[in-house]
Amino acid sequence: MEGISLQSPAAANGGPAAPASPEKIRDAARQFEALLIGQMLKSMQNAEGGWLGTGDDEAGSSAMEYAQEMFAQSLSSNGGLGLARLVADGLTPKAP
């Protein structure tokens, strides 16, 4: 199996291929890690039927979802679990 190739929309439509910039790759990897962390937190909350005293009230549920999303983004932007770095390293083109 070959590695994943990131191309610009023009390249996907048969135009000239322009590799994604390393900064865009790092940003996409951080967003991916934040999404993954958020899903892990959501799964933990759902498995236990709520945490931190949250019950079935709608306002508490919305606030907890927002807090989880912000926590996941913050954690990811500050190094997170290290997945963003691994993904970015794997997607960044290497010099021949």
C-alpha cells in the first residue's frame, strides 16, 4: 500500500499537482487529533451515563459538550497525545 498523497483541488481535477504546505498539514493533523480526543471524551461520558454530576438536563448536556470540545482542542494544540505530530510527519513530503 502506498502512502497518502495530499493534493490541491486543482490536482484532483487533473490540474498541476501542488503539495500541501507543511503548515496546512500540521493544522489538519491537530484538528484530527482534537476530533479524536473529543470523541474519546464523549464516549467516556456516554458509557457512564454522565459525569461531574451532569444528568439528563439539556443545558448541562450542551455545556458539557462544549467544554469537552474546548478541552480537546486545547489539549491537541498543546501537544495532545502526540498523534498530530505522528500524522503530520507521515504526511509531510520527504526530500529525496
